[in-house]
Amino acid sequence: MSVSESVRGRAVVVQPGEGPSYWQPVPANGHADPALYPARTGFDGLSMGFQSVAPGGRIREHSHGEQVELQICFRGGGRVMVDGAEHRLVPGTACFLGYDVKHEIINEGPDDLVMLWIVSPPGLENFFEAIGRPREAGAPAPAPFERPLDVVDIERRLGMNDTVR
């Protein structure tokens, strides 16, 4: 069956809080909420979700060797570093990040910075699960916790490059 045949006539609608959610370790200190991914949609071409970065938190510099990523600032503010160039993040800021483009997100505001992400091919959802802790919607944030000791190995296995422990 072709890709187009596998998704023709298929629709999936996910409401907030209906999907998995994972607390994320330092330095992000927020949570990731994959919403649309192959196991849920039956389509293996992309995945999508939200990531909340706590005030003062950041998503470490990294790149994706085999994935294209789209990021849209949904709520909050800060900055995104793209291959060393600094750009403001405000609601509505959109980023296209091709293969091997280094990027880092920094929350400089007093509230959570919420980013919508889309990656193709999928896999970012697996990273969030591998390094995070399960989260129930509305639960209070845990005390900050460290990344797994093998985080760089996890990143490489799931297609992320240019990171350090």
C-alpha cells in the first residue's frame, strides 16, 4: 500500500491533554507533549507536538542529521540561536530548520515558552519519552532532574547531532 493510500480518508483529532506528556530534564525544565505521531496517525512521514520550556530554561544546541524541523513559537518569548545567529522568539515566530542546522532555544521570559514542533521524518517524540518522565496533565512540576547519563547516545540513536553532555 502506498503512503497516500495509507492515509487517504484518515483523520486524527487530538485535544489538549489527550496524548502522552513527559517532564523534561535540565536545562529545559518543562514538558513535551507529542500529539500526532505514527503510532497515533498511521502515517510515518512526520510527527508534531508542543514543548514547554520553563522560565530561565533552554533547549540545548543540537541539529538533526536526517530530519527537517519546523518550530513555531506558540506562547511566551525568548530567543532562538540558528547556526550562531540570534533571533527573537515571540508568538507567531516560525523557524524552518533543515538538515544539520544547529539550533538552541532560550526562554528569557517570566512564563513558560511554548513551541509547536513538526519533524519529518518522525522520531522526536521518542526522544522526549526516552529522556523524560511521564507527566499527568495539570500535575505540579517536579524538582529539576538531570538528563540520563547516556543522553548523548540516545540523541545519536534518534538522529540528533552536535550535542554534548
